[in-house]
Amino acid sequence: MNRDTAQALLASWKYERAVDHHCHPLRRWPFQLTALELRSAFTEALDPELAERHVLYSAGYQAALQRIALVLGCEPTEAAVLERRNRDDSERHTRRLLDQPPTEVMLVDAGFSSPESFTLAEQERATGIAQREIIRLETLAEALVKTANDPREWLAATRAALREGINRGAVGVKTICAYRASLKLQPVDTETLGAAFSALRLRAERGQPVRLAGNSLCHAVLFEAAQECQQLDVPLQLHCGFGDPDEDLAETSPLGLRPLFIDPTYRGLRIALLHCYPYHREAAYLCAVFPGAYMDLSLTIPFAGLEGFRAMRETLGLCPTSKLLYASDASRYPEVYFVAASLHREALAEALGELVDRAVLSSDSAVAAGRQVLAENARHIYRLAPTDTG
Amino acid sequence: MNRDTAQALLASWKYERAVDHHCHPLRRWPFQLTALELRSAFTEALDPELAERHVLYSAGYQAALQRIALVLGCEPTEAAVLERRNRDDSERHTRRLLDQPPTEVMLVDAGFSSPESFTLAEQERATGIAQREIIRLETLAEALVKTANDPREWLAATRAALREGINRGAVGVKTICAYRASLKLQPVDTETLGAAFSALRLRAERGQPVRLAGNSLCHAVLFEAAQECQQLDVPLQLHCGFGDPDEDLAETSPLGLRPLFIDPTYRGLRIALLHCYPYHREAAYLCAVFPGAYMDLSLTIPFAGLEGFRAMRETLGLCPTSKLLYASDASRYPEVYFVAASLHREALAEALGELVDRAVLSSDSAVAAGRQVLAENARHIYRLAPTDTG
Amino acid sequence: MNRDTAQALLASWKYERAVDHHCHPLRRWPFQLTALELRSAFTEALDPELAERHVLYSAGYQAALQRIALVLGCEPTEAAVLERRNRDDSERHTRRLLDQPPTEVMLVDAGFSSPESFTLAEQERATGIAQREIIRLETLAEALVKTANDPREWLAATRAALREGINRGAVGVKTICAYRASLKLQPVDTETLGAAFSALRLRAERGQPVRLAGNSLCHAVLFEAAQECQQLDVPLQLHCGFGDPDEDLAETSPLGLRPLFIDPTYRGLRIALLHCYPYHREAAYLCAVFPGAYMDLSLTIPFAGLEGFRAMRETLGLCPTSKLLYASDASRYPEVYFVAASLHREALAEALGELVDRAVLSSDSAVAAGRQVLAENARHIYRLAPTDTG
């Protein structure tokens, strides 16, 4: 590979402000970071033993340290990076990491937030970057269980709440069905759904935590949300592929979503497949044949070392550049947003640069393709108006 | 990678006439091509929105434009390519695209033809390239539904028709089971088959279109055809992996074909796995352990940009070069035959060149391996006599 | 890729004595090898047609010939290699192949041995390399069928025998469940297990061969062995991914093993996933999120040509270097041990070298990572004391 080609592409996008179509709230600063906290931010593992003993030996974390150290101007070691970031002013540190490369707007799934997270309004003020909401479907649907007498009422209330959220300014809906059920979608059996709902309703009445799980409940909500998104003309974000071990990776191939692509009910619906790895070749196929299929690689890029770069090249086999989206899927610490943003541009520059070097694309086409991925495709499918993006 | 090694391999095969073991009829010329028609020829999408808005941004189409422009001597843009090809004489244009690289014989699945397609005899005269027929199993079996009283009669008639077709000069049988059923082959339940056949028979009696679909009908026909091919000593071509969205990609892994490889009933049967991507690593495994398994990458090469080159390298991990076949899977427009043929040689040259550069193969062995893939393996498994190949 | 970086890494490990955590007994020498025997040692095929007609055209075998010829100082052809090895003194020939690169200890699955195999004690004397036993679960459990009256007794006897074996000095347990059942683990139905055991017991009583197969028997034994390994604090080796065609590759993804990783019953159990290809990306994911998951690529490396090198790079995407193990999975002929050992180091040097060249790892970190993979990780999970390793 010709490194100059990739460098030239990176330079051409230097002032290109990206749309991060899928991320989470930042932690309210100031705060100090420990080694375990930083490591935990670069792994999908939930068991602390991974952060304690293994993350340090992963290519993703090492690449992250290298990129952060370069910006902070310190040694590329965990200790040096932590020392430097913890003694710096939190706001200045964050701004430095969020400004370069620049982001125009963040589409934020706030369903994963905690009391120490920024609200969207706070985050917009604190970062100077426009913020738009993505509604997390399951969180919303769980809150409505106790107000409904049967699945029909519950699903109607969920759809009404989605409409309300979009009218209030949210620009899309996200489902984490992959964490709660199989993505091998099946028609919902009414009887099973009724029984599952009754059990959930009982928990709600008793004040117990309500957690949507299992195929009948999750698929029912997903199918309804898909219809509502189609009618509201907003994208449905759908986590597939790898994630934390709450999900069974074997059940999360995007190929299982076929009913959403071929059933005329959903005609016109835009679906953004999130993560996708190691099913990115399959996701790219869906993007190549179904008008409504879009995809991103999100955490594959900052978590998988050079494998994220390979995934990008493999994706650009079947997936048109008009169907690929940029996303950091970052949360809490500015380090993650920065590493995701930097590596995405590098991965894109290498993948498109390879196409230039191999005489598949002209340099101009490669520059334009990068702009599609970094911002234009997202602006198009989320119908982002100039006012949406600061 | 050392580009010189690949170039030397390409040069060594310059006069090697390929056996295209799997393609379709050309459209009868003269005809003019629109941008949408050309784009539609380089995608598996059926929805026109892909050709209208996305194919232009796919690496496969861009690579195709580059290759075609080089031969036509024009700018590598869609407009220039179309202008040049549409004002040229159709026959001269076609000959130019079909002659370089040269093809010795085309094995043609005519089941996909339309009134505007050449017959095989016409195509042989028009192109100067020998043509041999591949029988499309499902088309043949569908036509025999109305003449049979039960599944047994129908399957017997199908086998008789296959025998007749082979005796008449066809050299193999192709199944598109992947478009009609799952490739996770299961023993056929006689009762289910009987019911499915009765329903199909009723449609035939009423003059309604008869379309073979579902596991019981499709697997029954496939198992019978496999036995017949084994007895007739001709290969069975089996589409697996990606294709147009009529198929569910999740159901098309070649690993589901295991019964055909381990059941002694089929001992000696040669199966050519077509397409395979993204299951080419799995297909290569089958080729490595089962004597009767062969494979091609067909449309992976012209449709998937540099990913087709990667698929070729990955395939040559487990798949011996004596098991890989060349196929264009092209139809209608000479541009597709040309791009498929050119890129296959390039992909092969790079994959084998990498093995030379890494001291795995000698140059001579790599040249010989290319000849196996381009022609010798197909000549062997289809028992092509010198008279078959003009 | 910068070849110098890889070469420097290889040189740094020159005197690093590896732990081969998963291999088989050598054939008692002296013996002469035929071409078919050597070819059969570099393929998973069982049908002799592969060795007769295809293995010669596989990248894996060609790479093996090149490596062996280099050491023997002869032409890299099959004939020259066989001539040279067959006229040399068997012991000297074997020592030459086993000494370079050096091995500290072999963990040997003797369940695959034959009368012509060395015992472990003989092998230790003959090779000068320390040998430790890995117990093959299914072989052991089969031998205990006839002494038990019901599944409960049989499973208890199996666990007792495992305890005894470990107390006697074995350092781990290996399951070949993938050859006998699906790896999509399911809770065992007691009734089905009872019936399956009765049938097996009847065979044992009649003196017929007892072969453990089917999900209920194999999963029951696997779950019990997993519990026993956890209590004995020894790793459970679990063959997944490709192998000989007795297994159905579609059923051997490591993702099916999820119950072993999430059920608290097995908390603390260390599982070494063997082979993994083409599911190595999935295996790497398991290693990244579950504390007890470890993996090797074993036969992927000597059998899959340059694809083995790619699998190594892809594995080091999500898999920390503290979770990857070296294994030859070699048996019978010293040529296989040598080729596996050499290519593993090369593949590791290239994958880690790429990380150095791309500024992800420092050279020192890459050297240290190689040591983890070659020996340290295995020493840690098998609790190998200095006395275990000669």
C-alpha cells in the first residue's frame, strides 16, 4: 500500500466536519481516570478480569494509547497518558480531543446514560458540538409496560411515544434487540406475546425492574418500531454483530433481519446496521442489494486494532460508499471519541487509498467517497437540516 | 506484493484460452445500453433504486468502468464508456471485449434467457467461441409437473429428461436451489413432498405459473439430480453464497450440502460450488476434504472490487489449485464477460504471485496452477473432448 | 509489510523454547515415508483421492516442502525431500527437525495413538523434550460405559477417572466433541440421555465397539468434564472449527460454547479453543470478553498456506496476546512438528511485525508478545512448574 495516497486523503478531509451518527453521552467533567477505567473503555468485556489482566495486551488498546499520546505529547504508555490527562484541565483536555478531527453533530443514544452523564443540552454547551437525540427503543417500551393492559395497547403506546419523541426533535430510533433476543427475526405468535407481556406487566405492577427480553416481546416491539420509523421517515438503528457478552454473538448476524428488508410493510424504511463485525461482509451484502440498508463499523475500529482496518476494506467490497456511515459509538471519556474518530479516518483513508492505488477510483472520487462516509450519507438519511448541525 | 510477479504470470497466460464453465446467453445485438442497464449488470440488486443511486459508488462498478475504458480507449467514466460503446459497431465491439483475454468454450445455463437472448447455436456463430449447454434443473423440473401424477413419476421424468439432455450434448446440470429453498439439506419427508407436489400439480392443471419452491420439492429434485449426475458422470453446478435478494443469504452456506458429500449414494459425483462468497473459506474447506467438491468465485470477482481479490487469496488457503474453476457467470452484455474474464486473471495472478513472492510456489508451478484454474480443471471435470472446444 | 521487522522478531525468539500445548505422539522410528504418507500428513482429508490427486496442488503442502527442503538442504520438491529424509538416519533426521525452532515441552493427547506410536516416556527419551499428558475425554468416557449402570454412575466414574489422571500427572483434558456432536451446546434432557446411554451400554455388554456420539451423551460428558476441570484447576481443550470430515463444520463454531462461559457453574474454568478456523474471528471475540477463553490456530498454520498467516493477523484483532497459545497439533512424522513450529513463528512475526510497522506496538512489546504466545500463556494456564519442562 502506498502510504502517501492515504496521507493525501487524510489531509483532504482535515476540515471535513463529521456526523457521528451513533454515540453516547460524555461523563460530566472534571474527573480523574484510573488505568482500569481507561482499559474498560476499550473493551466489550464486562468481567473486570479482562481489564485487569488482558486489555493491556490487545492491539486495540495499544493503538489507542499511541494515538492519545501523540495528541497529548507524551510517551505512548498507559502511565504517561493517564498522568498527563489527569493533571490537565478537564475542559481543555476534552476540547483538544474532540476538536481534532472535527465533529459537526453527534446523534446521541442517551439510553445508556447514568447520573454522572451530561444531558444533551449540557453536552452541546460543554463541547460546542451540536447534539441530536436518538431514542432507545427498549428503554422507552419498558417504561410503558405498566400503563398498558395488553400487548396491543402497549405497542400502540410505544409507537405514540416514538412519534412524540421525533416531533420533539429526536432524529432516529435505536434498538438493542441483539442484547435481549435473537436477531433471527420470526413472526410473533400472538399467544406467546400475550403470556410474555402479562408476566412483564405483573413485574411492573409489583414495582420490580422491567426488562424487555425474549423473542416475542423484542420482535413485536421491533416490528412496530420499524413501521413507525418508516411512517415518520426516520432511520432505525439496529445493533448487530459484536457487543458486550450480554448478547450471544451467534444470534446477531444482520442476515436474520431479512424480513425488514423484503416485507412491503417496511418499504422505504432506512435501517442503519451498527457494529456488524464479524458479519460486516454480510452487512455489506445487504447494503448492496436492499435500498434501505446502511451500515457502520463503529466499535470495530477502535477496539479491533488493524483488524478494524481490514474490516473497512472488506466492507468496501460490496457496500457502496453511499451506504457506509461513520460512528464512534463512544461514551463517557473523550479519549474514546477521539480514538474512534481518528482511526475511522485512517481506516477510510487506507481503504479508499488502496482503491486509488489499484486504479479503481480516481483521487477525486476517493476524496468525495470519504465525505459521503464522514458526513453526507448521515445528513441524507437523518434528513439533517443546516439548523440541525450548528 | 511484487507487482512484477503478477504481471509476469498474466503475460504467461496471455494466449491461454479459458473454459468459462458457468455463464449465460448474450443479448442479441445490435443494441444500445443506457447507464441504468450497465449499472444493473454489475449488481445483484433487483430494486432499481440501487442502480439509480448507489451502484455508481461501488468499487465493483468503478473497477469495471476502468477496465472497459482501457480497452475502448476512452476516459474511465460511465458517460464516456457508454458513448463509445453505443456508437461502435455492436459486433466489432463485442468481439473486441470477448477476444481479450481469449475464451475457448462457454458452458451456458440457458435457463435465464429471454426472447432477446441468443440461442447457443447463434451465440457460437456470432462469437466464434464454442458453446455447450448446462441444463437448469429447476426450469426442467417445473415443465414436467403437469405430466406426472405423483412425486415419484415427476422425479423419474426429471431424471429421464436430464439423461436425454446430456445425451443430446449438454455437459452438466445446474441447480438454483438457493433461490427457492434452504441449502441446509434435510432428508425429504414423503408426506410433505406429496402435499407440496399436489398443490403444484393443481396450479399446472389450471394453467397457472409453476414455480418450484420450498425445501421438500427443491431438495427432492436436488437429491435425484445428484444421483442422476453421478450416474451420467457429469458435474452438478450448485449456486451457493451470494446472489440476488430472492435468496436468503443466511441459508446458502455450502456447508449445508454435507449430505451430498458424505452419503455413499453420491460417491464419485462432482459438485461445482458457484459464487460461494462470503462462504468461500467454507467452500475451500469442502474442496480440501471431499474428492467431489470443486468451486468457483464467479460474480464475487467482477462485483466485489478488491474484495474479490481477497476472496481469491483466501480461497487458495485450503482449496487446492486443482479444485478451483474459472467462471464469469456473465449474461447479456459483453462488458460483463470481459470484466469478469480480465479481473479473474488479475486476481489469480495476484494470489498465485503472492505465493511465488513468499517462496511457497515456484514461478513455473504458479504458471501451471493458473492453467489449471483457467481451463484444465474444467476440461477434466466436464470431460471436455477436443471436439467440444472448437 | 516490512520484512526486516518480522525477521528481527524471529531472530529475537531464536532461543525461545516453545510450549507446544496440543500435539500427538510421534511414530516410533526408524521408518521410511512414501509420498502418499507425507501428503496425508498435511491434509484433513480422509479419502485417499485427495492425497493422490490434490494435496500436491495445495499451498499448505507446497509451503511445507519448501520449509523442509531448506533444512535438509535439498531441492524443494517432494521427490528430493523424500529421498533425503529416507536415506538419513531416522533419529538424526528427527532431532534436526525438532530442535530448530526449539520446544521446551509437549503436551500430548495420546488418545489418537496407535501401536506404532511412542509412549510419552519413550518420546521424552527419544526427543529429549519434556512430555506431559493431556487426557482425551471421549476415549476415557467410552472405556467406562460398561462399568456403569446408568448415566449418573457413568458420569461420576468419568469425573473420578479425570481426577485420577490429573493426579497421576496429566495437565489438561481435551474434548473432541466436535467430531461426535454439535458444538451448539444445549441443556441435556435426562430422558434422552438415559435412552442413549442404555443403547451404548448394550453395545458394551455385547463386546461391540463403543463410540460416544450424539448431543445428549457428548454434551453430558462435556458439561461434567468442564466442572471437573474447573475444580481440578486444569484447562479444558476444546476442538472447534475445521478438522477431518467426520465433523460437520457448520456445527463447530466456538460461539455455540457460550453456556460454558456464562454459566456460573464453570466460573474460573480455562478453555483452550483449538484450531478455530474459519471461526477464528469469533474465537478471538470470545477471548476478548470472557476471562476463561483462550485459543490457538494449530493446524490452520501448517495446512492453509498464506491463509494461516492471515488468520493470525485477524486473530490478533480482538484476541489479546495474553490469550493466544502456540500448538502444532502435529502427529506421527517429525516433518509436521517442524513445519508447524516454523510457520507459527513466521506467522507470529509477521502479525506482530505489522503492528510494530503501524506504530501500534513497540518492538520490545512485540518481542514480549511473541514470548507470551510461544510459551508464557501456556505455562500460566497449565500451571507448568519448572520441573514440568525439563
